[in-house]
Amino acid sequence: MAQRRRTNSLLGVMPGLEAAATYRRSWLAKDIVAGIVLSTLLVPQGMAYAELAGLPPITGLYTSILCLLAYAVFGPSRILVLGPDSSLGPMIAATVLPLVAAGGDPARAVALASMLAIMVAVIMILASVAKLGFIADLISKPTMIGYMNGLALTILVGQLPKLFGFSVDSDNFFGDVTGFVTGVADGKANGAAVAVGVGGIALILVMQRWVPKIPAVLVMVVLAIAAASAFGLADRDVSLVGELPQGFPPLTIPHVGADDLALLFAGALGIALVSLTDTISTASSFAARTGQEIRGNQEMIGIGAANLAAGLFQGFPVSTSGSRTAVAERSGSKTQLTGVTGAVLILVMIVLLPGLFRNLPQPALAAIVITASLSLADIPGTARLWHQRKTEFSLSIVAFLGVAVLGVLPGIAVAVLLSVFNIFRRAWWPYQAVLGRVPGLEGFHDVTVHPDARHLPGLAIYRFDAPLFFANVKTFRDNVRRLARTDPKPRWILIAAEPITDVDTTAADVLFELDHELDAQGTSLVFAELKHPVRMKIDRYGLAEAIEPAHFFGTVEEAVAGYIEHTGVHWTTDS
């Protein structure tokens, strides 16, 4: 029995073992073919996203190998593909590059990025142990749309100089824009580089639109390498990737100064939040199609393990890639053996064929990054917010401006704060309604929607659609006071309390004072449909005795019947 419990516990922590034990032989060919197809995408994207993060291209391949292997063991999803991601690249660069002096040692940048990945891993694993998967919900969809739109624009502008064959010394969006425009005006643009970069973008977009089953990135990379050799692009001052280091790095504990840890930790928190949000949303999308269940806390362990493995072998933080997962799925992937196959093929390449991509032009990598950035933007989603809810459209625009004006890392902080503020705003100023009886409809309804609703003389029925707590109870009190001042003065103010899911101690004190105030004016405060947990709290606060037990009813209908019995009045259309 003890042995079985240990085995079940091990399988729970390492789902890959359970997947291996239940593997079907009929899946093998599909997984291997999907892995081969996937590797053709992983290599150029891995190198491109490494450069987006301000790191040597080879680190993108190290990262891809380790994260795929680690997630295959610890990740719960059979289909997700992890790796370097375009949404994390700018966040990594924004964290690492300020700690590296201009023209600094690339090895120091790699060490900082590796420590960043280890910190992300620790955050993820601790969050999983504490069952904090709900943190992924801290960013609402409108603010996430705005953040991603800002990120897409920031990435695109930052890659334009590389696309045009020159560099810009800048660390912010406006500096990138100014530097690019100035560079083009000064004649720094390289025609051959522009042809490769712009042509690469056009080719990828056209193929993704018209022949999506063919790996557009691979086709573009092959043609770019062929063009570099055929037209002597190196002699035309077009930068090439060059020979990659041969072999695989040893297990390495990154050496980072204590002064750097605080800044790295701040960046790790933002990266962990974006990575978790992206992974949960992508996992949910693909699980809905495959019938799998989402295991948020285990996903955090999987992401944490992937980042830890990458960080210990000169890699950088990773996340789930929706595009690469889609490629794997379309190619027939059944399990994480697809990712393992891709990792093995990349390893074989860097050990045996490190010069395979030496003639790949840098503008081609910029083209890969720019097309990836375009997929981050959600313009239709932004337009939909404009038509559906202007408030959330405004939140999206503020999040967008937060990234563009303040930077990538402050932008994620702005997105989180906006989401939290929006939640607080809705609870602070909830929807409120005076209710009446509508001929032909059961129950009681909002009189602003049904102005012909009937009323009982002397009875005001009021609904407050939020829990009562310190921030909104005064709004509740002021609205009840306004009802108490209407003419004719109400005998009862009946609170339709079903939406009130909580009452804190501050709200209880205000209700106690409000009841005394209304009693002095000859008006009774009456409650109906209080949920049992809320009623228990009110009893604990002593409010039930102060308000009178007879003024609590199970339903609004019972309260109305009680009022009619008490007063003998009849329904009318007068308010």
C-alpha cells in the first residue's frame, strides 16, 4: 500500500512517467514525424528569439532542448510545446540588458538570463505548492489585449533597424523610433538587407495565409541562406549569423552578483505571470479540442521545471508557444515525444552540424521576430472592445500606452494594476436598481428597464449587485437615504439581497447606524433572500437583533406579502 502511494505521488509530480507507461505504439510514427516538422521551426525561432532577448543565438537552441525535455517529464499536457517566446524576449532584454554595460561581456548577459530563468522556476514551483494558479487571472482579457498590442508594436519597432541592416543605440520605444527614422534619413539602410528582410516577411505572411500546412519560416530560412550564398550578401555588408559554437554546454550554476538579484527578481515576477497566463490560456484552448483537463498547479510545476533546466544549461526563461503547439498538433502529435524528438534533432545539429546556419542573414531573423510580433497583436479584439464596452476599451488602450511609454516590465505592472482596479471599480460602483412588478412577468424587475412597473405604496424595493464592504457601503447607505427621502415617504425599504455575497465589519457598522437612522424617521430596513453564510455573519455581528428578526424574509415575494398583510395596501402604478 505504501509503495503504491509513493508510485502515485511520483506519477502526480512527473506526469511524463505515466504518459510513457500508457504509450501506444500506434502513436510512435506520428510523434516522430511531428517532432521532425517541429524542429524545423524550433531552430530559426529559437535563434531569433534569443537575439530578441539580447543574447547569442546559440542560447536559444540550448534553451529549446532543455525546456522540451524537462516539460516532457513534468508537464501535464500531452500537446503543449514550450520554448523561447516572442512575448518574453523583450521582458528578458528589459531585465538583463540594463545590468550589462554597453558593449559588455555576452557571457555576463547569458549568466544573468540563466539566473532569471532559475528565479522564474522557483517562483512557479513555490506558487504551485501554494496552489496559486488563480494568479493567472490577475490580468483581464482587455488589459492583456492592450499589453500584447503594445508589446507587438515595441518588438516590431525594435527590429526595424536590424531589418534595414543597421543598429540603433536605444533602450526605449521612442528612442527606437527616433533612431530608426534618423538612420534611414542618414542613408544607413542597406538595400540588400532590406530586400532579404522585407521579402522574408512577405513570404512568411503569404504562405501562412494561403498554404498554412507548409512551414513558412523554414522555407524563408532556406531561401535566405541560398540568397546569401548566391548573391554574396556578406560582401554587401549584410550581417550573417556565422558559425555556432559546437557541442552542448555543461551543467552551469550562473554566477551573479548580489546587487543584481533584486532587479532580476522583479523581472522574474513579471515573466512568471505572463508565462503562466499564456500557458493556462493556450492549454485551455488545446485541451478543449483534445478532451484533456487543465491542471493549473501541475502546469506551474511543468513550466518551473522547464525554466530550471534551461537556466542550468545557459538558457533563458521560456513559455508556451501557441503557434508551435498548433504546428505540432497539425503534424499529428499525440504526446510529448514530439517535443523530445525535436530536442534530440536540435542537439544532433549543434553537435554535428554547427555551421548549418552560418550563412543565415540577420535580417531574416528580424523577419521571423516581426511576423511573430504581428501574431501577438489583436486588432479585431480591440475593435470589438470599442463596440461592446468603452470602459474596457479604455483599459486596453491604457495598458497599450503603458508598454509603449513606460517600457515592457512597467507595462506588465500597469496591466496587472488596471485589472485589479477594474475589479475593485465594479465592486465599488456596482449596478443598482429599484424594482417593481411588471404585468405578465414573474418576479420583480428594474424600473429603469420597465418604466410601467407597478409599486406598492410605501414600499421601495432596492437591489445592490455586489458584496457590502468598506469601500462601497457608503454608496449603499447614500442610495438608501435617497429612497427614504422620496415622496411619499416609504414605510419599508426592502433590500433584495441575493447579490450581496458578503458583509464585512465596516459595512455591518454602517448598516447598524442606517437602521437606527431610518427607524427614527419611521422607515423600516428590511432584507430578503440573504444567503445563509451572509445571514450567519449578520447574526454574529448582532445586526439581526438590531434590525429585528421579523424584518428578514426568505424571498422578496414573502417580504411583499408580509408588507401587504401589515399595511393592507394594494398594487398601483404610482411610485
